[in-house]
Amino acid sequence: MNKLSPAKFELFCRALLTKMNVDIDEDIGVNLSNDGGLDGFGYIVTDDFRTARVAIQAKHWNTNAVSSPEIDKFRGAIDKYRAEYGVFITTSTFTRSAIQAARTGSRVITLIDGDQLTKLVIKYQLYVKPVTIYELDDNFFGSSED
């Protein structure tokens, strides 16, 4: 995933959430500039009678951890679009203050770091395919005795 451009990473994150049953809006948060602070927006059916709005933020960072000001900016976009849920995805990690910021306020923001993202990609089989590898058994082939 580190080889993806930031724009391609946003597409990738929207594709992942689509696999997770989020119906992605084709208009909100899909522009590379002037996107209203979102990298995606969608809807998810929470039960037989309710549909919730989901705001998505994707940060393709290789070295820096996402800090609390980024979470605060995202929370502003969540409020602007009146989303019930926020999902912040990064290839990097989150600082302790970012994790605390995501847990405070009227809406908790789900944080997905690079390790969790990899697990979700495998779980939902997004652009991956399983590969079987066989190794020789050292009990027989590793022995130097005849």
C-alpha cells in the first residue's frame, strides 16, 4: 500500500469500506481538492429501520504518525456533514493524543492504522489473493545421515 499515490489510497479506502457494506456517495468527498475535509462519505444500514452516515478520512503517510490536530479537523468535517460515524484510515500510526481525541466528543472516531488496515484487507479479500507456500520438512530433508 505504501506505493500508492495519496489519490489512489483514497480510492482504495473507499473500496474497502464498500466491501464492509458502506454505500459510498458518488459526490461527497470524492474530489482531490475542495472535498470539504472528507475523502469519502457513505451510508450504512444499522438495523431494519435506520441508516447512518459515515465520513471517511484517508491519510497515506509513511513516516509521521497522525496527530490530534488531524483528528480535530476531521471531526469538524464529520459535524459539517452530520455523519454519525467517522472512520480515519492511515498507512502510518496514531499518536496517543490522536487516540484520545478520537475517543472524546459527541461522536467516537474509529481509527484504522497500517497494521489494522492490512488485517481488514485480508479479511475482506480486497485486491489480494491467498498464496499457499510449501516448505520441505527438516525432519527428513535436513538430516545429513543416510
